[in-house]
Amino acid sequence: MTDQKLPPFIQPGERVVLFDGVCKLCNGWVRFLIRHDPQQRIRLASVQSVQGQALLTWFGLPTVQFDTMAYIEAGELLVRSDAVLRILAQLPGLWRFLALLRVIPRPVRDWCYDRIALNRYRLFGRYDRCLLPNADHARRFLQD
């Protein structure tokens, strides 16, 4: 694969999670990933960031209201339960076994995912603005 076919801001071999930076649940997920990805295999970008907006545009996704987390690997975009399960498969230890939930039919998995995603602000809350990464975590986020 040549660099020209890669989405913007993504280097060959990078895996990127796009998340809602004002969602408290999504920020908790990001903290979980940082804690459980010691090899730093997964990079991060909020959908509100310049990088996130460029990636959403690249894949033809909405840039104003985004109701799913997305995962990009090898230039391929996964969303909803497929994204979560692929991310879990990248983590070490017992977390990767949760990826076995792929045996549940996608419509059922996505229905469950959507119930949480569409109600995430009401259930978990939201921040007034996108949180900035801690200095020691900044290298995990896509940069210009």
C-alpha cells in the first residue's frame, strides 16, 4: 500500500481510534485503552480535532454529529460493534478474548451498541469542551 492511499495523518501500520472528545463514556474508553495498551499499538483522535475531522471527511462520515466510535486499521474503517471487537482483539491478556463476541450476529451486537451510543450523554454525561490529553499521553494522539 502506498502512502497516497492512506487516510490523512495516518502512517503505514498505524491503528487509530476516533472517539467523541466531549463524551464522558468515550473518554473513559480512551483512558482504558491507554492503560491496557502498553505497547502503544493504538493511536487516538477525537472527532472534534483537526485530525479527526479530516479522517471523518476522508471516509465520508458526518463531521458535525457522530454517534459511533470508529477504528481505522490498514486504511480500513470499522464502526460500532465491529470497531470495539477489533480493538479488544489488539489488547493483551484476557481482554482479547472478549473479541469472541463476534459470534453474536452483527445486527444484535450493533443494536446493543446503538442503545448505549445514542444515549451516552444522558447515561454518562458530557464535558463542555473536548478534553486535552495529559502530557505523558500526548504521543498517543495523532498530530499534525
